[in-house]
Amino acid sequence: MPEQTIDVKYVANLARLDLTEGEEARFSSQLGNILEYVRKLESLDVGDAEPMAHASPVYDVMRDDRRRPGAGAEKALANAPDRSADQFRVTRVVE
Amino acid sequence: MSRSAAKLTIAELQRDLRAKRRSPREAVADVLQAIDSRDGTVRGYLSTDAETALAEAEKADVSLPLGGIPVAIKDLINVAGHPCGCASKFLDGAYTSTYDASVIARLRDAGAIPLGRTNMDEFAMGSSTENSGVQVTRNPWDTGRIPGGSSGGSAAVVANDTAVAALGSDTGGSIRQPAALCGCVGLKPSYGRVSRYGLVAFASSLDQIGPMTKTSEDAALLLGAIAGADPLDSTCLDEAVPDYTRSLTGDLAGLRVGLPAEYFGEGIDAEVRSLVEAAIGELESLGAGVVEVSLPHTEYAVATYYIIATAEASANLARFDGVRYGRRAAEPADILDHYRRSRSAGFGDEVKRRIILGTYVLSSGYHDAYYVRAQKVRSLIREDFSRAFEQADVLVSPTSPTPAFEIGENVDDPLQMYLADIFTIAANLAGICGASTPCGFAAGGGEAGLPVGLQVLGPAFAEGAVLRVTDAYEKATGWHQRRPGTASADGGGAS
């Protein structure tokens, strides 16, 4: 596993989080400890073990292709922080 | 009228309702009254909606399997028309469910009445309920201590007799560990046993909803109502749902109980160890044979879990962007500022830590070293259990290495907090089922002491075998019938 310590500020930006300086310092040290702990996986010989993505056998689940009622616009918009008519009003995304 | 309905089990209340010794409305009124008089200090509930619950009680059909039975619901399961906040500032007061989760729809079909939202660690991330963004929940046995987590509210209200039963969710022990620390019964069903439609996702390959109750018989009744395939959750398997109460034979003749050597090593509180050893003796006297088994990859389980769970959480929590629901920062400069400020103001420390860790282990250059490696170790952990279950029908261990710790004791050391889940985490990684039931009391807190839990693990879809063991043990010992004294929990002024 990589020796490099976690650049908390950089990763927080990837996750769309702003951190205060206090959080940055605290999380750097706490996450550093946690990464140090998980490094124990490095020493284990995993042989040819398959990566396990699901806890149970996975298979495709099919259903009939029939029309079903959906939630509808009013329900979908019921918790909108901001709306305009039948739409979510969002922060501008184009210049 | 005899005892308050809040003090009864599902089975007892069901008998009373069917014999018309009390009405569903009286039962709901009793629970509301119990909450008023005894939840003030414990604070297991985030809110109740008395009017709706009483109105639903009026219409309850007591001939149905759970007709007229009120059930408390962890605050991450959608109940139409009620708030659902995951105990997060991001959603609290800003979100009302527009639909029922499948487990709620099934409870309603069975005649049950959702009554009250219970507190939890924010987005189910924690082992003490101290990560709630809304309030502190106290252990009813000693209000200076934590109730466990993340389903700490559900465990506390069941143990405190302010609920008949509750639903919780378990991603790494979040049903079993609080059940152990509060002295009630908690069952984590196998992965794929219960639909997660309408459960706010934390780690999708690990999460399961399950019952938190006063007896294993109640857990069997509640599981029977909520289990089974669901067209709205493709991970919920199409396995027949047996009548789990038929597994409750009261004896353990011919049953092979496995003791994983790695679960009885160092780091276990001495009283917890001796109570669990005494419980194993009791299982033998009920007819079980005991064999030692090995789960050789146990020491890697916590590390594996915190890579996989945080990776999945970082993806699942991307949906909380302040666009369609939840809190949105005021007057953002641009869309990135909107995301960053909305999320940063809404999430607490533990949620931020886990999102950052999960983003890190999935990021380019680290994905194979951390995430894929953890997935391989997860395979090895599952194989450990497969081999152990060739030698034993169920495995037994402590649920938690210690009794409830004091509020504030571990908040600054997340790694120490993670290690509290050491005996429960592997079951989620392997997808198997497990339950915790009270097996005695350790010194500490008040005169009554602090509850200790016995964990029983079974293979996938062997909930019946697990409940057979916990039920027989309960009938033989009666530990599960002890209740906290009301003196310390009667403060009433805190709400």
C-alpha cells in the first residue's frame, strides 16, 4: 500500500467538502491513524482470492416491462430546497 | 387495566388485543404515555406523531399478524408523511418522506402501527449514537453511558419500555451492539433477507434492516412480517420466508455450537468473558454440543470493513447535494460552492471523515491497493465462515468486547470506536445473520449493573437456527426480562 500520507484537503475537494483549518488538522491525524491501521492488509497473502463485491450470489432480476405509476412531479418536488413551477431551481452551472 | 402496553412484548400485547382485554388505541396511548414520562432523560426518540398513530390504531385489525402493534422506527427508514432525517443536520427539519419503505408497507400490511422516529448515529455511522447531529441518547441502565450504535435510539426505547418493539439497521453491528449494551434482543438478518427499498443507504453491500425486541419470539414475529423478496429491491433474494416462531423449540438437542478461537482472545472485558462462558455452559445444558472453530482472518475484518464501508458511503452520500432535498447553502457563488457549503454545513465530523476516507480509497492510484485488496480479503473472511459452518450450526461469541462505555470516552479516537465492532463486523462482510441477546450484567453504572450481550451467528438464511438458540437461552435464564430501574431515567426535564 502507498506510503504517502493522505492529503485531506485535496481529497475533501474531490468529495465536495470544505474543511476548516481545524478540521483539516484533526482529520489528517485521525485518518492517518486509520490508514496506518488498515495497512495491516498489506502483510496478508491474498493468494488468488476473487474480489468480493456482493455478500450474496448476484444475478439479474427481471420484471415485466409494464407501465407503473411513478411518484409524480408534486411528490418529487415536495422536499425541494428551491423550485420554480414544476422544476427544481438549481445554481447556475453554465457561464 | 393491568400493566402498561409499553411494558409488554409483541406476543403478550397480541394476546391482549385479540382477547379484547385492551384496544389498539389504548395500547398506542400507553406507549405515548410511557414516552412522555420516561423518555425525557434517555431521549431515544427524535419525534412522535401521536395524532396519526392514534388514528391508525382506531382502524387497526387485530386479526392480522401484527394487528395493532406499535413499532418504533429508526430515523433512516422512510415512513410516508413523517420526517426522515438520519439524525443529520443536512435533513433534520428539511425532509418529509413522500413514500413508505418496503418494510413499513409490510408492517402496515401486517397491521402494525409505526410510532416514533428513533435517534441514531448520523447516517448510521458510529457505535455510540454520539454522532447524532440532533441529540444525545443515554443508556437507560446508566444515563452517563452510551446506548451503543448506530441504532442506539431503537435499543434504548425497547430496553426502557417506551416501545413494544423497534426496527433498526445493521451495517457492521448497528443492531446487535446497541441491543447488547442496552439489554434487549437484536437480529441482523442475512444479506438479501429484508428489502432495503426506502432505507437511506450507508454501505449497500452490507446494510440490513432488522428487529430490536424484548424477546427472540418477538424478533421472529417481526422478521416474519418484513422479510421476503421485493420487486423494488433487486438485492433482496427470492427465498421463502418460513414461520420463524416454529423454530423456537426451547431445546438445543443435537445442535453444534462453534466457538471461534479468535473471538475469545485478548481485549475482552473480564466480566464479559466470564458471562459469555457461563452462557456457553447454559447452551450445553440445553443439549448443545460445543466445538472450537477458527476464523483465521478475524484480525483483518475491521480494516477490511472500514475500506469497503467508507468507499460505498462516499458514493451513496454523493446524493446529498442540496439540489433535490435537504439543506442548501444560501446564495452560492457557483455550483461547486453550492455543493461544498451545503454538504459541509450539513454533515458532522464522522460523516465527513468517512466520506474523505472512502473517496481516498477509491481514488485513482489507490483503488487497487486499498479497495480491491479489501474485497479480496472479504472473500477470505467469507470462506472462513463457510468452513466454520461445516463444523458448527451456529457460532457464539460476545457481541461487544466491553459493556457500555461513558459518554464522551471515545469521541476523539475514531479508531478506538471502530474496534468496538470487532465481533459484529465480519457477519456483514460475509452476508450471514446474527443476533444478540442479554446474558447477564457486569458491574458498573447503578446497582443493577450494565447489560452484556451474547452473539449467535448463523449461516446465510439460517435466522431460524439463530433464533432457536437465543430463544431457548432466554427461556432458560430470564436475563432478557430485567429492566432498568426507572429512578435515574425519570428526570423528565431534559426535553
